[in-house]
Amino acid sequence: KQEVTQIPAALSVPEGENLVLNCSFTDSAIYNLQWFRQDPGKGLTSLLLIQSSQREQTSGRLNASLDKSSGRSTLYIAASQPGDSATYLCAGGAGTALIFGKGTTLSVSS
Amino acid sequence: GAVVSQHPSWVICKSGTSVKIECRSLDFQATTMFWYRQFPKQSLMLMATSNEGSKATYEQGVEKDKFLINHASLTLSTLTVTSAHPEDSSFYICSAMAGLDSPLHFGNGTRLTVT
């Protein structure tokens, strides 16, 4: 059964720093991997989707990579801003429902 | 971009009553919809998967008679929490996708409080 782990659980950085969030999964038979952002008490915002045939996706200051052989994905956030403060969730799936990690709560101080 | 509308965004109900939550895909046809619940400081847990026109598939430990899911059309799925109890208080989120190669799009969630 697919399990998704995110490290660290929480991260605090000053504004302007580049940072990396990590996600690992147990089943390499992953069809796609998706990164989400969740603000407190809110739903999810999809950030990046990496499909099975892809290795990375970029959107603005965000870059996500997927290494199926090692069972890992990373989300790189460049030049962090206070508005980036949120919980970031990665989720992997075999084509249907996604299995979520517990998230990394990011706090960016100004 | 694809939009999934979830309604209501929050609801307070008394113990023993039933609550219906709607999930609509506004600009695409959702062949599959998913329902998740999230307890405070926990990750999202998949409750069930529903395909249009067929019965929902429930995850282990989720009572199908308590959490009724109806996916009557390609744009609407509903989750009804029957005979709600305080322990059902949670954040419920639906998601929808057009196909296997499509990303999942999520609703904004429904905060259910059962008193």
C-alpha cells in the first residue's frame, strides 16, 4: 500500500531564502505526483503536477522534481516570501485517488 | 483553469441529523470524484471514490451506510453524512478529475461541526 512521507514536518525561514521540501513514497508504481498548498482552514490549491513520464515541472518560483527509482520528489521554492507561508502537501497515486503525505508547514518571516 | 465548487463551505448541525455536501465540477466533466476528510493537524484521508453512474468504492473503515455518496452526473457528486455525531466533525474535501492523465482539482472544503 502506498505511503507518502514528508520531511520536515515544519520549517521556518527568513524571507528571501531558497528552500527544499522533501517527499518520499514507498510504491514506485506511481502514476503521477502532485504538490498542493493548503492555507489554514482552507481547501487545496494545486501547485504542480508531475506525470509518470515527466521528471520535473516548473511554475514561477516553484520547481518540483520526481525520481521514481528512489521514490522521492522535491519541491524547490526560490526566494521565499511571507505569502508562501502555508502547509505544502505532496500526493502520489496510481492513476486514481491520491495518497497524501502529512505535509510540511512552512513559515516565512519578513 | 478547472474549477470545483463545494457547498456549503461550513455547516453546523445537531447530533442525529443528516447533512448533504455537494461537489460540482464547473467547467469540465468529472468521470471520477473523490471524497476526503481531514482532522485537525492531520493529512487528508481518502474516504471513497465515485464514478459517474456507479456505486462508490469506500476505503477500509469508512461506513458506506453512514457516508452516502451519489454521483448522478458528470458534474455533480454529493456526500450525505447520515445521523451525524460529534465525532463526524471534520473538514471534508472533494476532488474531481476528467481522466487518468488529468490533475486532480479540489473543492474548497466543507467544515462540518456536529453539536
